[in-house]
Amino acid sequence: MLPTLVARAPFSRMSSGRPPRYPALWGVPVLAVLALTLPLTLGNAPALAAAAVGASITCTNGDAILGPLHSSVTLAPGTSGSLVLGGIDGGKGSYIGNCVLDGTIPTGWKVTEASWVDLSATSGSGNAGRFKLETPNSTFVDTGTFANSGTFEDGSSGLTQVLLVGDFVNTGSVVAAGGGFGTAGVASNPTCPKCTFVDEGTVEVNPDQGFSSGSIFVLAPGGTIDDRGTFGIANESSFDIEGGSVTDGEPTSTQYLGLGAPTIKFGTGLPPTSHGSIDITDSADLQGVIARHWSLNVTGGSVAAADAGNAGTFLWDHDDNATFSDATTFVNSGTFTDNTTGWSQYIEVSRFVNTGTVVSEAPGFGMSGATGIAGPVFVNYGRLVVEPKASFGVAGTFELAGGAVINRGGFGIDKSTLEVSGGSLSGNPATDVYYLGAGPATVSFAPSVPTSSAGTIDFSIGLTLNGIVPKKWVIDNIGGIGPALTANHSGNNGTIIWGASGPFTANGTFVNTGSLDDTGGGFNLTAQDFVNAPNGKLMVSSDGGFSSSGNFRNDGDLDLGPGNKLSVAGNYSQASGGALGLGAGGTFSVGSVSVGGTADLGGALAVDRMAGLKVTTGETASVVTAHAVAGRFKPVSGLVGPGPALVISYGPAAVTLGPGKTSS
């Protein structure tokens, strides 16, 4: 189970004053600079050089009241004991002395820095026993590499204890049990801006305590962070994940302390056992791919990624109108979620490839072309889920290459392009392709879209269509101001629903082999040629009718409701395979075709007699009017039924229906 978030304030270090002395030291004789538990070897020169597998500790007292005092001790391998470094300064408010560790504290020894002592170590020193810092607001210094295979603990009750080291390698246990404990980076250690803290053991942060990494913190294979307090990545530092895990307790907290955003870096080939959670509480940089069992929770600030991706969990959980940016390609194979309740969170990337799941639970979430990124691309092979009352907007190109878009809210294309080469787009309501102010959206269908691909696209203010609408796709004009549709060398194998008045401009011949349903307003088609191909269905039930500026060829089914009209500026032709269906109802209201050129007739004519049809003797209704009429409908059906029989009549420029005996 991954840890959950507890936000904490950044660590700080006092620059003046000194916390009160430990009550436990009161009453200690003034000359007790070293309180020792035997066996120890005290001396001068022999103790200054560390044994190969042991250690020496040398302390110098510089307090004027006590006078010069030099003490040293050797901790030999194979021995054990307890050593307390400390003393009393006579109440003068200055450090009592300096102690230097040279070598490695043996396994059997416990060394405690318990009073006002500046403690440092020579390069190559380490600890295999138990090493405890108890002085508030002090520093442990080692300019080289310090190796800890034992227990290294901050037990102070005061403020920050700082490890000012070159490199710290932990194969044992580091315990933050004091007021604040951490490693100093470039701010406090300018000579070593790239020093590392390598954890191959355990870093334990006790409840209500903190460990702040100001250097490069490497979580190596086998390492763990047992974080029950707050583990922070500070300043211009870096958290490099090469394995290991964050265990029970709070998630790793990434904090911004004023000098620059920290870096979260995931290595390659992390073992499957590696897991954990990282909170970004202000801003951070991301490098590498978030591993499968890791989560990145953004609770403040922006995230800048480079050569990065997500195979785990990425959660955006704050309302500061911030951005996630990546100038390269970001690949998501895990779960990427925005669950903010406030204003838009932007994905400002060059190319976002989703093979996992992207979830929008936010009122404004999407891909922006801002901050110098022109024409960003979002490629979907996985799942994009837009929850109710949420939205996902695209300001560049959205490629539906596979997978699914499940839209329960608003999926928008802002003056941009939806490219479909596979996958599906569904939801309730259907996908809302909307215009957001600068230009119409574009939907482009690839030449070969799999038959399994399906979707619905609603538009209300301007849409450009490229390619042929696939069989299981629906393009729905739901109304609005100027819901124009422009088709570039396009056609329809699926369904087009026209629900409002608006122009339809087809550049080139438009071929319909699917279903085109004119249900409201008026369908004003500007095209050189319109072909209703075999198996194509064109249904007009709108009082505004259907008008075509060019030639119209009907080889499929054309149905005109009672009183509804098809107006063709050019020629109308209907071959033997075509069929014209005309609704007839009321007081002889009949669907009709008006042709500016020649009407070349053939195929079937079916009259659909509505209940209550009334025809007055001598009354006629035009079925076809044209500059010239050629040919005949065959067969003709629906002339005889309940009520008066109808007769069809052909003239040089018109075809009419009227009451009377049927003739052919």
C-alpha cells in the first residue's frame, strides 16, 4: 500500500543564538569534556591516526575559562563500549570545542555527540556501530566519503542537524528522530554541489520529524525510506530512484526551499519490487519514467519534464492553474489523472503519447499550445476518460490511433484537429467538438480505419471534415450559430445528422454510402456533385429542405417527408438501382424534387401515404419539376391504399400526382 500525503513546512536552520543546553548535562564537572565508558585508550600521537578498521576521535576545547584541553580516544576493532562527547562552557554561549572522527567506528561502539561540540570527520571515515547526534542546530562535516553500515541517528530535540559531507553511503540505518535532519547541498556546501547521499539500507523518519536532502539523494536497489514524518527534497537537489522503496507512513515530500525546483529522476531497469509515492508540494523537474509501482502526486506548483514518462501513477491535485510541461515526447503507460476542482491545468508538451489511461476529473484540463509550443500532438492508444462535469481540451492535434475516448463530460478540440485512424470515441453526452474562439475544428479520418472503430462527434459552430466518415462513426450538427461543415474530398460511410440550418461545402464530389439525415433547419450543400451511392440513405424531414448547388445522382435511397423538398441547381439523375420515397399526408402535402437542369429518371418511386391523407378532386402535387424531364420511374408503389387512389403524370418539365385511376 502506497503512503498518503501529509504536507509539511520546509526545514530551516537557525543562524543565530543557541538552544538551551541539555538538562542531562547540568552538574557535570567543568573538566568533563569527554565522558567515557572503558575500555578506551587515551593519549596523543598514537591516537591521531585511525587504524585500518577502527577509529580515533580527537577533541579540542577552545573555551577561555577552561583553558586549553586536548583529549583523544582510539576505538579499536573487536572492542565495545559507549562514548559521550560533551562538556560545559561556563555559560558563555559559545561552542565548547571541536571533535574529529578519523576512521570507522567499530560495530560494538556507541558514540554520542551530546553537548556543544562541532563534529567533523576525515575523508574516508565511517560508522559500523551506533553514531548519535544530539546537539541542536549543529553540523556534521566530512568533505570526503562517509560510509555508514551501522546506525547513524539524529536524536536532537532542536532544529535542523546538517550532514555537510562529500558523499554519504548508507548500507545500514539512518534515523531522523530529531527536530529536523538533512544533507546540505549547494547552498551550504558550495565546494560540492554534486555530492550524493546513496541509500542502500534504510532511512527512517520518525513521526513529526523530517529529513531534508539538499544533495543528490540516490535510492539504490535494496534501499528503503521508512517515512512516518516528512522526507524532503530541497533546493536545487535531486532524488534519483534506481530501485528501493518508500515504505509505510507518509509519502516522500518534495519541497521547494527557495533556490530552485528539485529534480525527480527515475533510472532505467528498476526492479519490480521498487515502489513508493512522491509528493511535489511546490515545483519540480521530472526526468525518466515514473516506475510502475511508484506514484507522483502534485499538490503544488508546476512540473517540468524532460525525456520523461509515466508507467505508474501521476496525480495532479491542486488548483493553482499550473502546468505540466515537456519539450520532448512524454509517454504515459500508467495512469495520468487531473482531479482538481479549480481552473485549467495544462499539458504543455510537444508530443504526449498515451498507451495507458488519462483521466480528467477537472473542469478545465487539456493540451495547450502556449509557452512557445506550437501545434502539440496528443496520441491516444489507450484510454482517455472525461468524467461528468469535467472537460479535456486540445489546442493542437489529437490523434485517435487506437484505444478509446470515453466522454462523460466535454471533450473539446480548440481550433485544432482530431485525427482518427482507429479506436473509439463514445460517452454520454456524445463528444462535444467545440469552437473556442479562433477558428473551426478539423476532423480527419485516415484512408483505412478499422471496421471496429466507432464514435460520435457533435458540433455546433464550424467543422472541417477530411476523409471519409467510417461506417460506425456519427457526425452530428446539433445546432448553434453558423454550424458550417466543410468537407475536403470527403464522403460518408457512417452517419451524418443535420439538426440546424447551416452551410455544407464539399470541395470535390461528395459520395454518401452511409446515412445522411436532415432533421432540422436546412441543409444547404455546395458541391460540384453529390452522389447518393448504392446502400446510401438520404432522409429529409426538415421544413428547410435539402439544397444542392451542383449535380445530384441517386443510386441509393432518397426519402423526402411530406412537404419536404430537395432542390438541385444542376442535373438530377436516378438509375435503375435508385429509389425515391415521397411522404404524402395532410391536405395533399407531398415531398418533391426541384431540378434546375435535367431530371433523368429511373429506378423506383414509393409514395408513403400517411394516415389522414386528404386529396381534393382536380388537385395535383408536383413530384419533380425540372428544366427538362426524361425517363420514367419504375416500379411505382403506394398509389393505391386507404382513401382516394393517386395517378402519376409525366410532362416535359414536371412529374405530378393527382387523384384518379392509376395509370402507368
